Amino acid sequence: MTNFPHNLLAQAGGLVPCTGYVDSSGRFVDGCTYLDLFTLAGTIVRFIVELAVPVATIAIVAAGIYLVAYAGNESGRSTAKGILKTAVIGLFLTLAAYLIISSILHYLGNPDVVGGW
């Protein structure tokens, strides 16, 4: 396994716990491996999902409030329906992307990178 030469993102933000590896002579080398890249991808995917779910929930609640507040106004109802439609589609796409990316990371790298549902 080789070190990534420029692992600035991993060291600066602490996104990847660079675990290091044991080289062919048996000594431990501190640094990032390709499995740590999968850990970074899993961390980013989890962050996006953890951010998208509350945002979608707030948008759905706001659409409901908007729908109740403007029940008699056709323009207000169509705006609320648009907000609701956008929030549900966005949440669905985010969870579908999570499923696809976690499956790819599971088969290419470490199965524990992204975690289970």
C-alpha cells in the first residue's frame, strides 16, 4: 500500500483517521492508505444524509404550514405543493445516492466504512 502524497484534507480537517499501515519490512508507517480514502467518502456521505433529513423535514413542515395558512388561495396552495414536492424528491434522491454510494464503498473497500441503515 502506498501513502497519499498530499493528504492535506485528511490532516487539516480530521475527516479521515489516517490509520497507517505495515510495510513489507514489518515496520509501521504512519500515513493514509487507500482504505482511508473510502473512510473519507463514507464520512462525507453520512454528513450529507445527516444534513438532508432535517432540512427536508423542516421544508415539509413549512409546506404544511403554508398550505394551512393559504388554504383559500390557489397560488399559495400551489406554492406549498411545490415546496412539498421538492422536499420529498430531494430527500428521495439523497437517500438513493446514499444507498448507491454505500454499496459501492462496501464492495470496493471496507464494509464498515459507511455503516448500516
